[in-house]
Amino acid sequence: GAVVSQHPSWVICKSGTSVKIECRSLDFQATTMFWYRQFPKQSLMLMATSNEGSKATYEQGVEKDKFLINHASLTLSTLTVTSAHPEDSSFYICSAPRTESSYNEQFFGPGTRLTVL
Amino acid sequence: ILNVEQSPQSLHVQEGDSTNFTCSFPSSNFYALHWYRWETAKSPEALFVMTLNGDEKKKGRISATLNTKEGYSYLYIKGSQPEDSATYLCASGAQGSWGKLQFGAGTQVVVTP
């Protein structure tokens, strides 16, 4: 099956710094990727849709200036958490849909655990 | 139902026993229901995508049913094995929202030998 990688798998940073998370589709091209966030005991919540060659679309309540998304190529999307604060500590996971599927099947990365001190 | 809800949140199963758990989802504007299996430190793995009311799908010892009119799906594990231990996620896709899925919080299954 298709593979999506994510890097880093975990990161600890100081409050006020920025953190970049990469999501790569390894064996297929993805014009669209999705970024989710999961807080403990809660469901995956869609943050934004990353679109290759155009601006990302953000879900309601997600600050686009805080969570910068760049989809520079057909295999790479990056999420940058700018000026991170402890409340941004969470699990971030990306996915890419199988373009040949009409049922929104998605391949997920393994996720990134962000801890902001 | 406005959100996707899964119950129970967790369950412990003895090896060899069968078990099942539920996913409830908004029935209006329904398009597809997904089940994923998620092991710790790994990527969620797609199990099933279901679209038709009354649909049943099977993969080895795992099967799922779908009721789109009342908005629920069951996942069954027959003869549970320790390797079935994982969190099982369901996600609902609505018509007109290509690619966007609404996830439940998951059911964590622990199978003990």
C-alpha cells in the first residue's frame, strides 16, 4: 500500500520557538494532504487542507498565521507551528488521499508528538 | 447525531474471545464510513470503507456492518488474538466534502493471552 512518512516523530521545543513538521508521500503523488491534531482522549481533528501549488484551507477556529502550511511539491507538505506555546503541545498527523478512490480513503503518516515547554 | 462517537472507549478481551464495538455517525448527507486500525507508534491502517446501507465487509477475523439510515456501524473481531490489540478508529465522510473525514475518538482494544 501507499506510504506516507512524517518527520520528526517527536519534538520538544521552548515556548516562543517555531517547529516545522514534514509530511511526505513516498510512492505516490498527493495534490492534497490533510493535517490533523489530536489531544489526549480526543478524536483526530482536521486542522487544514494542504493544496499543492495553492493556499491551504483552514478549518474554523484554526489560526492560519500560527499554523503555516506549505505544499511545495506533489510529495511534500510542511506544517510550521510558529511561536509555539504549551497549549500547542499535541499530536499532529498528516494524511494523503488515494486520488483514484472516490471514497476519501486516506493514507496516514505515523504522526508527530510536539511538546512545548 | 452531529459528531462521530465510538463506544466503548476501551475494552479488554481475553485471547480467543470475540468482541464488537460501535461507531455512531451523522446519517444525513452520508457518503462513506471508514474504519482504521491504529497501533501505537505506527500509522493508522485502513480496514474498510463502506458506503451502502446494509453493507458488510470482512477482512480475516475482522468484519464490519453499516446502517446508514440510523447512523451506526459495528466492528467485530472474532477469536481475538494479541496482535489485534490496537485502537480502532471510525471516520465519516459527508457528501460534498471530498477528502474531509470526521473521526471518532477510537476504541482501544487490549487482548490479553
